[in-house]
Amino acid sequence: MGFIGPNGAGKTITIKSILNMICYDSGEIYFFGRPSKFAVMENIGVVTDISTMYEGEWRINDIEKIIRIY
């Protein structure tokens, strides 16, 4: 599934709100019948258009630290 629309339509803000990456002023987001802060990470995956991974060698502790940020 893609999320498309013109520049400035709010696509990024909507996705960041669903993923709890930003705080929003009002309203509620429900995903699979539960508030998104509880349901999203268990039920969906996200692929962004940029890579935030370093191309060197990684240890599992390094990967856990990066994933915890998101």
C-alpha cells in the first residue's frame, strides 16, 4: 500500500503521528481498534525512503540502540 498526495498534504505528519514519532495537539489515532501507541509496532512495518544504517560492521547491541530510537 502506498500513501500518496500532493506536497504539503500532510502525508509525513500523518505517518509520524501514527508511529508516535511526534506529539500532536489534539485527536486520537486508533489502529486495529486500539490506540496507535499500543497497536502500531505490533502490527505494521514501515520502510522509509532513506537508510539510517551505517554500512560498516554492526554488533547486535548497536542495532538494538538504533531500533530503540524509532
